[in-house]
Amino acid sequence: MTVEVERAVAVRDPDAVAASPVVTRRRNRERLHALDGLRGVAAFLVVLHHVLLIAQPVSQPPGEPAVLSGWWWLERTPLKLLTAGHEAVIVFFVLSGVVVVLPALRRVDFSWPGLVVSRVVRLMLPAWAAIVFATALLLLVPRVPQQVTGGSWLAGQVQSDWSWQRLVVEFSLMGNSVPYNNVLWTLKWEFLFSLLLPGFLVVAVLLHRWWLPTGLLAVGLGVAGTVGGIEALEYLPVFFLGTLIAVRLRAIEGWSESRRAKRLLAVILPASLLLLVIEFLLAPVVPEGSDGSHALIGLEALGGAGVVVVAGAATGFRRFLEGRVPQFLGRISFSLYLVHLPVLATITWIVGDWNWPIAAAVGIPLAVLTGWGFFRVVEKPLHKVARSAKRGASRAVERYVRSDRTV
């Protein structure tokens, strides 16, 4: 998703910048490509995460991986970042909190009804198309149980038989899982955030001067939600962290130009990345499923926020994300996210999960190619529809308000 960030023509006092939460209009605009690139990298990590899940029942020995073994390197070292799927979703949520809020900060007369309608078109319609795509693959390629390991993630979490009743339920996207394409569970939280955005924005603007305690409070609520098994408390504070970053974005960019800030950001990035996978790194001493493990999962939100801050600042990481490959992945990131799992699952059911290297070698490039095609055929045209729907909803509400006043 592309973000437009408006910079001041002249350099201003950092304290004055920090005190102004609303991004004003200016002639010189610059698209913050780094956030697009970060979304693309995160989407590709979700693909690798699902490849790992497909390979796991066949290639991972039972119990704790032996030190220096292949699985130990993948699960107990920072290399886990290469397959950190849930953690990439946390980054998605923080990014949504940033990019959805920025247009509202640019205009005092921003249309909230228009935003909701636009988000429905841009999120729900592509998701419905992805469910149709996944269902078509399911009907074309029968899911023979013998082709995957019994009790594996693929056998239990991805739909293997046809049921029109179940399909109707899936189109609501409000369940905790969407077996026809189970990555779509995240859209429920995206929709809820869209509805709660005005409140989130008001709180972020009011408390933007106290951004550090406010952000830490949001992280604390997320940890409490994770430990307590309260999903709304686990995920919605993550979006709020993105909202707070959006309100502070100009201040972050101005601050990041200083030499001292660059040194600090060079520490924040690796620390944030480690926080994203801290649960895996400490698994030998903090057992999986314990309250301590859940607390570490809750801290992923802080890591995700740190990564987004560094991506939005003037750093080498930002320049990397503005490169050609991250930008391509960023352009198709939502489409890649929507269609990659049906592609990987179908290839795996054809060759068998014991041939997961073949499934990965064929499925990963095919998923990227399918994501690009889905973007061109489905997602990109719907961007225009979303803009038209946004304008139409805004005008309809405005006409209603005016007519009500004349009664």
C-alpha cells in the first residue's frame, strides 16, 4: 500500500515539529516507498513461513531441535526471521495503523463514511475473489488424504473437501479461521480497526506528546490480551501503535536526520527484529504455551513498531526497502498474501508433502507470479472502484446532512 508523506519546505525546530500532530498540505509531496517495501518483505516472509509449515511434519525431528542442527538454526537463532509468519502479520497491523491514518491527518474534513466504504471494497472484494480462486483449485485438484501427513498443519488447517454451506460462512470473513484460504483471518481485525479508527486517532493526537508511556501502555495491553487469550486486546493495540507512529511521523523523520539519531536507530532495528522472534529464541527456557511464552508473543508488537519506525526514518534500512525487489513485492503484497497459500497447498497435494522441496521450488515462484496476476486482474481495478465508492459515500452522507438541516 502506497503512502504519501508531505515534508516541510524548510527545516523546522524538532520540538516545534513534534508538537504538531496534524500533517498539513504542502505542494511538495513524497511517497514513502519504504513502507511499501516493508509490506512486500513481510508478505514474502509469510510465504516462507507456510513453506516451513508444509515441510515441518516430514523433516523436523520430534522434540527440541539438536544444537547446531538445521532446525535449530531455523528455529532458535535470528534466522527465524526468514520464516516468521505471525510476526510478519504483526508488522502488517502496525503498517495499517500508519497508512490508513495518514489521509485523515492531511484533511480536517476527511470523510469517515468514505473510508469505511473504501476499505470494504479494497479488502473484502479481493478476499472474496481469493476464496473463489482457492475453491476452484480445490475442485480442480482433489485433496487426497494420503498426499499429506496425518495430523499436520496442512491436513488440519486447509480445506480439503467441498462444502457450499461452509463456503457461505467463509465469505463473512469474521471467523477465527478461513479454511478455504486461512490467511484471511487477519481481515477481521483490519475491518474492526477501520471502524475504531476515529477513536484511535483522537487518543493518539491527544496523547502524542506522551508518546512513550502511551505506546508502552498499548504494548502492555497487548501482552495482557495475549496472556489472557483475549484476541481483541491482543491485536487492536497493535493497530493503535501504528496510529501513534502516523501522528508522530513528521517528528520521526526530522529527528532521524541527526547523527545521534542514526546511531540510536542502528540499535533499534536489530533489537526490534530480535523482539519479533524472542519467543522462539527463548523457547528452551520459556516453555511454549506458558504464560511467559504468551507474554513474549505480546512483545512482538513492540518489535513490529520499532521496525516500522526505522523503515520510516532516514536510514540504510529505508534505502534497502526502496530497492527494486522490495518495491515489486510491496506493489503485489496484498495479492501475494491472498493467493499464495492456495497455490502452495495445491502443489503440495499434487507432489505429496514428503516432496516439499519440489513443492517449494515450484510453489514459491508460482505464488509470486499468481500474486502479480491477481494484482493486475483483481486488486488494481478495485482500487479505482474503491476511490469511486469513497467519493459516492462521502457525497451521499453530505447530501443527507444538508437535506436534514433544511427540514
